[in-house]
Amino acid sequence: MKVVFMHIFKVIFLAGATLFAAGVVGAEADQGPTVMARAADVDAAAAMLRDQALNKNVAYAWLTQLTTRFGARMAGSASERKAAEWAAGSLESMGFDTIKIEPFDLQLWQRGAESAEILSPFPQKLVVTALGGSRATPPEGVDAEATLFATYQEFLDSKVDLKGRIVVVLQPTARTQTGVGYGLNSGSVRSRGPLEAKQRGASAFLMRALGTETHRFAHAGATQFQTKEGIPSLAMSPPDAEAMLRMKVLQDKGEAGPLRIKIVSTPRFLGGGQSQNVIAEFRGMEKPDEIITIGGHLDSWDLGTGAIDDGSGMAITLAAVKTMIDAGKRPRRTIRVVLYGAEEVSQPDNKGLSGAQAYADRHVNPATRVSSETHILTAESDFGADVIYAASMPVASQTDFNARLGKILYPLKVYVDPKPADGGGPDTLPSQRQGVPAMDLRQNGMDYFDTHHTADDVLERIEPAKLDQNVAAWTATLWLVANGDVTFNPQVRK
Ligand SMILES: [Zn+2]
């Protein structure tokens, strides 16, 4: 007996020490041998589910239906609402336990007619699109002299008189695996550029679209909401921006006179409306009140069909849960798929992420929530349809959990990053602000900004096998989190 006790004590101590060192003390850490035996079972099931997810095309089939039936799904539109209702029905038929649609308020902006052309000295049409939340020109348009800036900083530093001018910023977007090149430009040129130009007296703002390719598509995207103040603000295709850079060289050499541009853009502010989140649960068997949220956003820009952004993210995450349902495997904790409304659009007073904020207010924030659930982890898929290459968990590496996860993900060519996740995607932010830890299954974003927010974001840009690799990685990772005691967050330690 004594030997057995000693043995048990040793296992308890070692298991406890490992978990404690990792900052992930679990409820059953005092049941060492059970935990270890169960971990082996969980790992085996995760590997089995990973393999079952491959070659199934579940995500692709769902995405095909979504994009065919609803096309573009602009936030607050009838199309977004109908897509939400259809998605709820599809989740129910997949075998999710509870499905809810939760509406929330939204200020609406709608694109109008849009066109632009260089009138002189080199007359030609431009491919443009209005920035979301921007103001209209008069119906006949704005016709003014343009001042060209090669970079955003050059514009900010400029002392040139811009009164009445069309400010044109030609800064390109760097192609990177992580999307950092886009992030820098969307947070500055696109978000703040128009109002900076307005403050300097400009009549309109035209920027190089935030795309990494040289196809002639304009990329949409939100700028700060302009009901209070603003100017017509548009993005032009990268080849048009390249042409303007060449014109600038001629101007600088004195070989060309001033550039005159005409812009027509007639978007409208429609006032108050509604969007909605779709929430579907696969209830946990032992700990149903411990919630893991995953998902993507249901709205898209209005130019393409939002197949990549973010039809893919929804399809990947819901297919991960469907893999478990189809295999007859129910986790201990609850996995909740949230299809967020209105991720893309800006709102007055620099608010945005309205769907994710509504979710966090209703389900996470202790001051406003309607339930007393514990959110263990939040994650989303909103970075395209290319393969996952790394997993970042909320706590540092060297943990038992990360080692187990690495063994299961390596066959998919996914490594576990030793560094903790520095974010989990835009729609996880409101929950993160309430202390919910985020994980990040990082997709290869090298080509993501080639078609992002363009008319070319369509099903044809997607390879089904890559979606399946995503689903397999999500399924295996979720199974590990949903069946362990890992909490990631000291605040929810029991
Ligand atoms: Zn997105």
C-alpha cells in the first residue's frame, strides 16, 4: 500500500508541478493517473478526428451553398439577415444542440454610383471603389487638381496648400505571411487618411487600394464613419496607382502639368438598422458551462461574394464541430460557434466590431451578461482560405499541453509556436478585453490581400484541400482544449 501511495503521490506531484509550471492548473490536477490516462485517450481521439476531417469537403460544400444562395452579405442588409437565417437552419441540420440568432443595432452605409477618371494631362479612366463609411460627392462629382504623395508619411509631413485639392496617397501594401503590411496601412492610410485630408482642406481623398497584387481590382474597406464630418474617399486599383507614380515622375521632371481628376461617388447613410449574430452550441458532456468560442463573420463587403472573407472562416470552424458530431464524439466542455454580424463596417465614434461587441456584452462581460458561463478560450478564423502553418496558444511554450498539441498538428505541417498568441482575430477582441484568452491558428496570408475586399473574392479562388487542412487543425486543437482541464487564464482557475 505504501509503495502504491508513494507512486500515486509522485504522479500527482509531477503532474501538478508540470501543470502549475505551465500556469494551467486544472480542476483534476489532483487525480494524476486518471488525468494521464485520459490525456492519452484524448490525444488518440484528436488524431482520429484530425484524419476524419481530411478529404471530406464539408467546409467547401457549405461555402458553396452560402455564396451561391446569398452572394455579397453587406452588414445590416437583407442578404446578411437571410444568410443568417439559412446558416442557423444549416447548423441545426448538422446536429448542433442549440441555435440562436441575436440581433443588435447598427448604423447603415450603402454604396452608390462610383467612378473616377484623370481629365488631364493624361486622360484615362480609373478603377475605384468608395471606402465604407465615406461621404458622397455631389451627383455631378468633384473635379479638382490632385496632389500626389508617394507615401502616407509624405502626406502627413507636407506643408503644401491642399485646399480644394484631391489628396492622392500612392503607398503600396507589403506582401507578408502574417498580414502586418495590411494592418499598418488599414490602421493609418485607410482609417485616418480621409479625415487628415479633410482637416487640410482637401475636397476628396483617393488612395492606392490595400492589395498586394497588380490586378485591376479596387479593394473596399472601412474608413472612419463620416456622418459628422468627412469627404468623398475612395480606393483605386494598384495598376492605376502605379500609373500615377509614373505620372508623378514626369511632373517632378517638369514634363507634365498638374493632374486633374474627376470623382463621382454617391453612397448614402441609411440611419439605424440591425445586424445579428448566429450562435450555435455543441454542448459539453461534463462541463457545459465552460465555453470555447470559435467562428468567423457572416457579413462581407459588397463587391465579391465574401467566399474568402469570411465565408471560409465560418465554414472551417463549423466543419470542425461537424467532424465531431459525425464521429459521435462529444467533448466535455461546450464548443460554441459564433457567426458574427457586421465585422467589416465602421460605426460612429470609432466604434466597430459591432457583432463581436454585442456578443461580449451579452455573454462575457460580468457587468452586462445574461448568463454566468465561464469563457475558457476564444478564437476565430478570419484570414482567408490558405493552409494553417502555426498554432499559438495563450500561454508560453514548454507546457505539457503545447507538446501534446504539437504531436497532433505536425502531420498537417503545422508547428506550435513557442511564443504565446498575440491576438486571435478582430472578432475575438471584445471578449479578450473582458479577460478571455485567445488562441491563433495562423494561416498563410501571403496571397490573402490579392483578392481581399474585391469583386474577385469568390469561390473560384478557394482550394478545397486547403480548407480541409484548416478543418483538421481546428478539430484536433479544439478536441484537446475541450477535453482537458487547461484554463490558460489564472482568473478562471478553480
Ligand atoms: Zn474578415
